[in-house]
Amino acid sequence: MINFKEGNYTEAKNTFSEMINEDKNREVYYWLAYSERYLGNYQEALVNLNEIASLINRDDPFNEKVQNALGGL
């Protein structure tokens, strides 16, 4: 998270990718998607956001955050 906040998006992406391999966590997918977005990898960002959407229920409050991010692509 520090790398992301410092604008080191490539390092953040690498860290989040490693974390995904250990735990398919929606928060990690979310930050991975934003790292990809800031790197200009919009297709990869979309893939990660869609992965979150498949992991959560439509009624989950986190869904609003995901839909907002999708709309920002």
C-alpha cells in the first residue's frame, strides 16, 4: 500500500499480484485494479474489477465501490 500511495504503481502492482496468489481478497483485487489503471493498463484493471464482481453479492456495500471504479474506466 505504501508503494501505491507514493505513486510507485509498478511496485504496488507486483506486490498486489503476489498477494492475490496467496489470498483472492476483494480489497487486494481492488488495489491491483487501481494500480493497473494508473499504469494505463485499463483492460487489466477491468479484468480485476470483474473478478471482484464475481466474488461479491450484488447487495454487498463493496459492490458500489466496484461499480464506481468500473464507471471510471
